[in-house]
Amino acid sequence: MSYPVFDLHCDTADRLAWPQLDQAIRQIAGNDLYDPDGCDPTPYTELAHNGCHLSLDAMGSVPWAQCFACFVYDEFSPELSRTFFHQVMDHLEHEVSRNADRIVTVRHASEIRPALEAGKHVAVYTVENARFFALDGAAVHDAAHDGVLMASLSWNAQGPLASGHDVADAGITPAGAEAIRQMEAEHMILDVSHLNDVCFADVVHLATRPFVASHSNSRAVCGHLRNLTDAQFAEIRDRGGLVGLNYCPDFLRDDAPTHEPTEDDLCRHIEHWLDLDGEDIVALGSDFDGTDLPTCISSASKMPQLQETFVRRFGEQITRKLCYDNAVTFFERWGR
């Protein structure tokens, strides 16, 4: 038996759009997302079948709601970030339209559950490192109008809104505080993954609504700074937020460079969160196509086997909460 999936984060949209992007944008990013060896990019542009971690074929028959983030590079100015966002999401929308018999885009959180119950996969639009929110007062509103349901304020470096873990002592900027205010007014969900500890503390003081760590693990289990401390997890829990399990090896175990994580390593993070009374806030945040992945979950097609492990370790009720119920309930309660 497979359980429905609501995955809070992937970078697949960037990978699919990459060969179609302006050459100038690709040069500034300084990266080759679809293949570092320069093979034919065509198989990497299509949502239905591709060489990525995530595709419609890999999702298979599992009812699946996927948050497709537009990941914005730290090297991009706010102006270029907005151009990049539109190019990436236009390509994703094109791919969704080509496969309308299998997947639909939702513009409001209330549309997610009915679409899944109708037998469709669901594309939820999000932004990682929404630097263009610093441009003007209309940027957040326009993104919400475009269907963005969740956004984060930084990636790893210092940015116009906030800073990631590469910068230890920088907090939320005035523009970032204003972006949080505008996001809450639009009922756009704030994602705190990638924020450094200072910025997280600032969010605690600034935010009036629950927030999400879409793809962050437990720092008590694996000490990487991208992971959440127990105190941060408790803050999200007590506010009624959501925390998504990230499959990145470096965030799963401290010795990941020499020891490939297994399903047991994923379960250790979940078990720790359950010990912290997190049964109602744990979720999935795969980071598909944003990182290398361990063999046990190297493709979306392996989700049914991972769910079998979850059932053996945690039982059917918690597995369903972890994979789907907690996330869809949160979005319906707090999303647009």
C-alpha cells in the first residue's frame, strides 16, 4: 500500500528549465544543472520523463503533491532574480499544461486535496531565496497572484532580505522584515530553511503566523548548521508549523562523505522529532534535484519502499501524517 505524498521542496523546476534559459543568466549562475558533462539536455527538460530525481513517471500512481521551488542563485541581483523566476516557472507551467491529464497547478491551498482525490498529481509553486521581494512593495503581491504559496528569504550567503548559514552574524534586513509582513498579509507561507540562527531568531520575533522549515533535519542527530536545533524545532512546533525531512546525505549523518546514509538514518531524524512531540508537524522535504541523494531514495520512484520502512518503524498513522496529512492540513489552514 502506498500513502499519498506532499513533498515540501524540490529543485526540479530549475533543472527542467535550465537548457531554455538565457545564456547570460546561465553564465552568471556559473553552474550546469542538467549535466556537467555536456550531454544532450533534451531528456532533462520534460516533466513526464527525464534524467532527474523527480518526474511524473517516477511519481507513478502514488497521489502526489509536490512543491516545485524556483531556486534563485545568491549571485543574482533582485532584478535578475525576478526575470529568472518567471523564466523557470513559465517552463514548468508549460510542462504541466503538456501533461494536464496527469498533473495540475494549484493557485490556492484549498485546491490541493480535491485535485489529488480526482486522481491528479499536484504542482505547488514556491520560491527558494526570493531575493526579488526586495525590489518594491508589489513583488510579494505579484508572486502570490502568480500562484506562489510559500517562499524563503535566503539561500546560503548574505542577501538583501536575510542570510544563510555561510554568514553567522547577519540578521533579517529591514527589507526582509517588510517582506515577512507582506507575505503574512498575502497568506504566503514563510519557509525558514537556509536561514542562519540569527535570522531564525529574528523571524521568531517578527512572524505572527506559523512558519515552515521545508527541508531541514535535526542538528541533534547530524550537526550540520543547515539543520534545526531542538529549540528551533520546538519553536516551529509550538507555533503549529511544519518541518520537512531533507534527504541530503550531509544533513543526515556527520560522516556522510564516507558512509552513505540508509533508510535507518532518515528514520533517526524522525524518531528524534517524535520524541520532541513532533508527530503533528513532521513532513517530507526531499530536496529532489537540489543535491546528491542516497541510494535508498535516489528517485521519487523509491517512495513506496521508503514508506514501507516508515510503516514498520512508526506505524500507519504516523506514516500517513509524515507523508501527507500534516502538510495538507497545514496548507489548508494557513495557506492562501
